[in-house]
Amino acid sequence: MPIVRRLLAGCAILALAGCSSGTSFSAPIFTSTPTASATPTPTPVPTGPTRVTLPQGRSYVLANPAPGKPRPLLIVLHSYQGTWERLDKAASILTRARAEGYVVAFAQGVDQSWNAGGCCGTAKQRKLDDVGYLVQLAHDAHRRVQLGDVYLLGFSAGDMMAIRALCARPDVFRAAAGAAGNLVASCHSDSPVRYLHLHGRADNIVPFEGGRVDWLGTTFAPVRDLPKRIKQQAKGSTVKLVTHDCGHVWPTLASCGTDGLGLALDFFGR
């Protein structure tokens, strides 16, 4: 896969929420044709999942950064009140993505939450710059490992955050895929985006038909309208919707007859 494209400097700002007045993250620059001075020197890290602390204080978990040719980076975003371990166990992400040649990084939301715009928890209440955090994560992983394109994979609120980051920084993130989320922010973008969405028709947390979910303080649009909503705001985008019979879960062949991770990796590889 081609080397990751140039990242624009500055803090990403969406229409529904601005950058936090607290910790901010400046965007890095990745060169598409690195020179000897611009090419980062990989920092040796153990091959197992390792917690990495960013200069701004937040952290993420980086797995399998063994040296070698540039490989794509898959950034995984957990659900609201969820953990990366739980999501990895449900979807076998680390084992399967590594087998496909990806470097895997598990992002960590503050208080297990994400500021996806209209959802959810501490990150939304504090208006944290989670887009900036994900950009900085990509920059830090690139410093440690020679990387190609960067992809996002999320579940539930992590899916919502993946959509927001993709729409805000298509220059950084090549594509995104996710399950059981929805668009709860603006997706106005000068560039088209590529997004795969998986959703259970029996989902009662982020309802397929849409509606108000009081405990989240969020009103969701119908899921069937998601492709149209994104394409109206980001012209020329590719958005695919796959439904299954389950509820608010990560879909697998065994549980739902749908291999969610396989579909996501196939979508990224196109």
C-alpha cells in the first residue's frame, strides 16, 4: 500500500464541536516521498501489545511493530465504557489483522468514552479533541514503525468516533469501518471518504430505525439513511452499509452469520 499521505498541520475542527480548551494536539507531517532526514527512525518496541504514552499525556496500545517493509496501520476504537481487550476478544482483531499484514494500535478513550460529536460521556462533556488524539497516535506509530496507509476500525461509540475522524481528516485516514455506531457529527469534507458500516437490525442501543436514547442523551437518525447523509456532505464518497440479524454486537460468522472483520479488511484492501 502507498505511503500515508501528507497530513495538514493544525487542530481538526468539526461543525458540531471545536477543539478542547485543554490539551491540544498539533498535526504531524508525513512526507509521501521521504528523504534521508525526513524518514523516521523506528523505535524498537516489544512485539506484544505495549502501552505507549504520548507527549500530551494520553496513551494507546501498540502491537506487533516488528521492523520490516512499510505496512498499513489499523487503529481500533473501543465502545463507550468498553475496553480494547473486550473488543479484541469479540472480533479476534489482533490475530487476524496481523495475519493480513497490519500493524495494530488500540486507541484509548478518556474514561472509556469518545467525543464523536453528539455522543458520549466524559469526552463529549469536556469537548475533548479526540480527532487530534488519533492524528497524534498515527504520527507516533509512524515514528516507531515504517507505515503505509492508516485505517480506522470502531465499535459502537468507537464507530461514531471513527466516522468523525475520517470526515475531519481524510488526508490522514485512508478509510474506516465500524459496527453499531452512527453519524453524530458533521461530515463536511472537501475530499471524498471511504466508509463501511455494519449494523444489526435488532440493535436497541443505537436503533436501526433511529430515535432517542435517553441514557446516552442522543437522538440517532435511521441507519438506512447513513450512506446518503455522508455522501450529501462529502461529495464523491464511497459508503457501504451491511446489515445483519443481531443486536448491538460486533458481528461474526458464528454469532450473526456476518464476518464483520473480514468485510472490513476486504474493504480496506480495495
